[in-house]
Amino acid sequence: MKYSIWIVALGLVSACNQQTTDTRQEEKMSSVSQASLYTTTMTETSGSGDTDPEEVVDYAKLFYGVPYKYGSTDPEVGFDCSGFINYVYNHFDIDVPRSSVDFTDVGTPVQLARATPGDLILFTGTDPSTRTVGHIGIVVKNDDSGLEFIHSSSGKQSAVTITPLNDYYEQRFVKVVRLL
């Protein structure tokens, strides 16, 4: 009788340990990066019909906080500014250049005051006296409170972030283009 109780108790301990292991594995699986989860989920719906600019903005926002990484288009590693744009627009089967300077003659130019969510906003590099495009973002909003854009910044945030069109970026502003 002692042995059968001991065997039952060992069986219960073993079952509890297995359940704890399963729970830990489930927790690990649920901690998959947000970018990976959304990339997998959203890919199933990409390329279907006309692209709604708000969908582009919403998708771009999923990568908020992804680190800046020069030369990268991979959300698992990070993005540079044009890599971020490339990744977001390619998700919707919209071919765009890989380099920010190559956006200079792409799309339809739009007056800054008429920029809408989903439009691309082009800036010089960090030296505003060189009027060559060197940075790019996606317009998130443009209303009475001002224009905001999402971009992969190598600056203080060093990540995908949303920034108002402030004095610093106004000095660097080149133009807005519409692809959608």
C-alpha cells in the first residue's frame, strides 16, 4: 500500500512538472516578437485589391520601436529609413526603391499642406545645405495640429518612431509624394 501511494504521488508530481514545462513553452511561444507576429498575420491579406493608405499607416505603426539598423530591411534586425519604407510598401505589393535618394522622381508630388496619411515625405540627409534626398518617412496625419510622420530614425530614438514636422525637419524638407 505504501508503494502504491508513493507511485501515485510520483505520477502526480511528474504530471505537474510536465504541465509546468508545457506552460513555459507556451509562454515562450507567446513572447514571439510583435513584428514577427504581425508580419505573419498581415502577409495573408497583402496584395488584395487597392491599397487603403490608412492600412499602410496602421501596418507601419506595428513596427514602432524596431531599432534603427543601417542597410537593413528586416524587422527582426532593424530598419534604416528606406528599408522601413521598402518593407512596409512591399508588404502591399507596391514596388518602391531601396534607397531614399531613388524616391526623388517617384510618385506624384503633393503640396505639403495637402499631404495625407500614407504619402511619403522626403528630407535631405542630416546636412540641410545638401538638397539631395537622404531621409524618408510616411505621413501619419496632417491636420490643424500639424503633420506627423513615421520613420526609422538614426537620431536620438534610434528606432521606428513618429515625429512631428518640427523646425529641424522643416529645414530638411524636400517634398511629399503620393504613391497610393
